[in-house]
Amino acid sequence: MAAESKLTWDSLPYKLLPWLREALVSNGYESMTPVQASVIPLFSGNKDVVVQAVTGSGKTLAFVIPVLEKICHFLREESTFKKGHFGSLIICPTKELAFQIEAVINNLVEFCPDENYKLKAQVVLGGMGTVLTDVQNFMKTRAQVIIATPGRALEFLQHSMVKSSSCQVLILDEADRLLDHNFSSEMSLIAKILPRQKRVGMFSATMSAVIDDVFKLGMSNPVRITVKSDHLSQKLIPSKLKLFYSIVPADEKIGFLFHLLESYQFKRAIVYFPTCVCVSYFYLLLNHLLSCLNKQGNGCKGIKLHSLHGKLQLETRTKTLSHFSGLSDCKNVLLSTDVAARGLDIPDVDLVIQLDPPTDPDVFVHRCGRAGRAGKPGTAVVFLTPGLEENYVDFMSMRKVELHDLGNVHYNPQRFELIHTESRTWLLADRARHEKATKAFVTYIRHYSKHSAASIFRLSALDYWRLAKEFSLFRFPKMPENRFIHDFPEGGFIDKSVNFESHSYLNTQKENERLQQLCSSSKAVQLNDAMLDRKARKEKNLPWSKNSKSKVNEKQSSFSLKESKKKKRLLLPEAGIRETQEDWKDLVRSNKRRKASETTSFFNDL
């Protein structure tokens, strides 16, 4: 009871604004989480903070509450921000996370009673219009809180109409991601533009790589807060989130995935793929296989697939998340890249499946953290192929992330034998599908080569034959990694029964273009062969005197004749065939003297 009383809003060392307290309770936040109880007093009391807490622990409210209170305090004293000025900048790595933070703020500021300083938040994101449009909206709405991704935030701050001198708070959500090499240059420039007298808060579930960079952001004596409590494991994972691994050959991963989706009871699940092309390809393939399995009564009914990755338009991504998060009687499964790995708080995600471990071990924690949020139970499973990848369990154990063996959970591969035959039929129906499969395979290999644990994830140790079967390829693509493939087939053909010349597109226009290209290329080959044939016959019918070989011999003989004459000119007469060792100038003088003496003797005879 004593611990619970310390987590009430009244237990804070200062009194919350009445409307803000009402907003929190009305939105279901009846008490604080441990991270909020630790951070809010310090951050509101003008301390810079570096906060590490597990996923789902309430970090968003831990910085939103101090931000809103500081802006309200400023507005009470100054009545309003000057035109072009703002009070707080919140930076996050993904658009989805930005919208989520905006929604949290909007749900709270609805309860703000004073119309004179109505609080507003504006999202400023790359890929959504131009920076000029963002600036114009900002000048019109006069938002006090700006939520942005790093690149667009920098462009926004560099615009002449935007004034940053009134910014009091800078928040970095998922700070370790923002300070890595992808965004480090933008973050350094943003820190230089913002005023020195500001509060800085950095929040993430993994913070080991960030501590050395805090002073680049102008932080002064930051307080590091690592939250541990009864509700949260002392490690990086919530205590009610169970982590498992399963050793699965590459060509059985899709069948085992369907088995888990069929066996587990869940409302929402997220399945992670390594690249955007892999998500796009497997979304199409798995939808087809799902319909085939349902026709055969394999128990996969009631599963609905969704697709999310960074190459989709923002509007499409927003709709996908909305449909996935909405009310539904189905088992909703989101196929995603790491765009859905950080910060997103999707309700009732019970299951997370990773077909492959991420390249960064910190991302593994963020992926798993989409399930088991806010003290709810959850399950996360990662697939590992037999061999070196089994060492990943010990590797994560050294990072205080314990994985347990899932076992085979009554998996019967024979139930899913039709997967490979149906995949083959589906790919044969359209050449474009096999091209997409090939592209997905190549991006997978490129991604695999970037693993930080290079001693575990080696290209030379991959089972390329089983991997090609997972992607249902008919032919290995041309790539440098082919040197690692044992018994590499001639021409890369895996399935020699497939005739690639007759393998057509479903799209009529693309097929016509292919046939025209095939026809023109075959004509070009015929013309080239005919030209070579004519040249060979012409050389064969040349007379002996004009034959190229005799010409070569003639040139060689004429060259040797010239060389012999040159040598003779350099010989002295008294020595006969003996070569002189004199300097060339001496030879010229002796020749001149010889000619002069011959002329004199000629006139003497006369």
C-alpha cells in the first residue's frame, strides 16, 4: 500500500495543474508508473534527464506532462508566444511515433479551459508536403509544441520565418536511434540552432551507446534515471513478457509461422521481416497461401494480414495502423519492418514473431517490447536457423536478455507441404512475382551481411539452397555471394523444368514489351552471328598474296631488313663486319673524312 501511495498524482512534490490532473484521470491514467514518478519531479524542476526504462513503462507521459506545464507557466507570464516562436521541440525517429505523441498531447489539452492560451501541437514530418507548407501552417495555428522527425525538424528550424529563441524544452524520444550515425549530423545542427538555456530530456529503452553523446546536445549535468521496480524486470524486458527462440530451417519458417498463428490465441500479432521488399513480397505470398490453407481446412481461418514498411506512402501507413489497431473479431497480423519496432503503443499486441534476428541487438529489445506493454502478459518468438545462429541465445544472454527454447509445439511439417507446391504455382502464373521474389532474396542477403554479431551471422555459413526454397526461387540471382553456394548449378537454375523464355507476365502491356525485347535481342544475335560468318568466309577466300598471315610475315621481314641495313651503316670499313664502340658523333666525323679523301683521289686521277 505504501508503494502504491507513492505513485499517486498527489504524491508529487508540487501540485499538478487542475485541468491537467483531470485530463490524466479522464484518460485512464489514475496513477503514475515508476518512470513517471522518477522523471516528472526532476524534469519539471529544471534538470536535464537521460532516462532508460523498458518498453511500455509510460515514458511518453513522463515528458509530455513537464512540457505542457512549462508552456502553461510561460503563457501565464507572457500571455502568448511571439509570432514564429514555439515552446518545445519533440524529435522522434518515425512518423508513426510522431502521430502517437501528438494524439497523447491532444487528448490532454482538450481539457485546457483557458481559450486565451489554448495549447496546440503540430506534426512536422518529411514526406508530407513541403517545409514551406509546414511553416505556413505553423504561422497560422501558432502551435507551441512541434513534433518532428530529424531531417524535417532541421529544415523547419532553418527557415527564416521560424524563430527558435523561445524554445524551452528539447525532447529526444528513442534517443539511441536519433544519435546513431544515421541522424547524428542533423541532431548536432539542431542543437546548435536551439538556445543554450533549455531543458533536454532523452528517453529510450536502450541507452548504452548514447551516454557519450549527451554533451553534444548542450546538456548540463544531466541526471541519468534507470527505472527498476516490482512491475518491471531488472533487465531490459518487462517481467510479464516471455521471450522464446526456436531452431527452424529456412525452408520451414513459413510453415512454422502459420502453425504459431494457428496455435496461439491472440488479438494482434506483429511479424518482423528484415527489409521493405521482403514485407511486400511475403504479404502477397502469405495472403495466397492463407486462402489455400483455408480451402483445405488447415485451421488458419480468422487470420487477417496487414502490411507496413517505410516505402509505403504515409497515408497508406496511417490507414494500415488504424485498421490493425481497430476493433475486429479476427486475429490481426501485421507484417512489418523495424518501422514498427520503436515507441508504437498499439493496444492488445499479444504476440511478436521475428523470422530473423535484427542486425542491431538493441532493436531486438524494441521489437519484443511491442507485446506485454503496461504490465500485460505477452509472448515474443525469434526464429534461428541450425548452426552458428544458435549462438545468438548466448549472445543475448550476455546482454541480459534471456531466451528460452520454445520446442516444436506439436509442429508437423507434413501439414504444410502444400506451401511449396502452391508457392511454385503462384510464381509460375506471373513472371513479375518471381522478379519480386528475387529482389527480396537479394535484399535479404545484403541485410544479413550487416549484422553487428558478424561471428554468428556469416554469409559463408548460410544455407542458400534452403533459403532459396523459403523464397520459392527458380533460379539464383547473379550476385557476389554465389561463391558461398556449394554445388552451384549451371546458370544458377534451381528448377530446370522452368522455361524462362516462355515464363510470362500477367500484365499484358509488360508481356508485350518483354516479347518485343526478346524478339529484338534474338534478331540482334542472328545479325551478329551472320556478320561473324561473313567475315570468316571472307578471310578464308582471300588470295595468298593478300592473306593476313602473309602480310604479317612480309611486315616482319621488311622490319628485319631495315634493322640489318641500319647496323651496316654503323659499321667501320676497316673492321669489316666488326661493330665499332665509338660514340655516334665520332662515326659521323669518320664518314665525312672518308668521303672527302675519296673525292680528292678522284681529282688526282684526272
